[in-house]
Amino acid sequence: MDCGWHRPGLHGRGRLGDCRYLGVVEMPLRFQPMRFVGWQIYGVQRDELDVQYVVRVRIVTRGA
């Protein structure tokens, strides 16, 4: 299902599989999101030496 995702910078628009808007998602610094799966984001994290790591970031809601 294509919900019109764009390549976010530091923020992305949170949506579920049925394309409901959930709010703004703040990305970690130096993180490039690649794939959104449920409440997880897979992407590439770069360290201070520009070494790349494949990581999974979990989306949590405020107050969780």
C-alpha cells in the first residue's frame, strides 16, 4: 500500500498501514530512514567517523 511517503529529513509523518495520520516522527541525528514496518523504522546510522550501521529504530509515543 502506498500512502504517499516521502523521504523525511529529521521528521517524518507517522502513518499506519491503513494510511491514518498519527503525527510527527523525530529521527535520530545522522539517521537515514529506508523502510517503515509497523512501529519500526529500518535505516542507516552514521557515526562521527561516517561509518555506516544498519539499525532498527522503534517508534514510541509520548508518555510511553
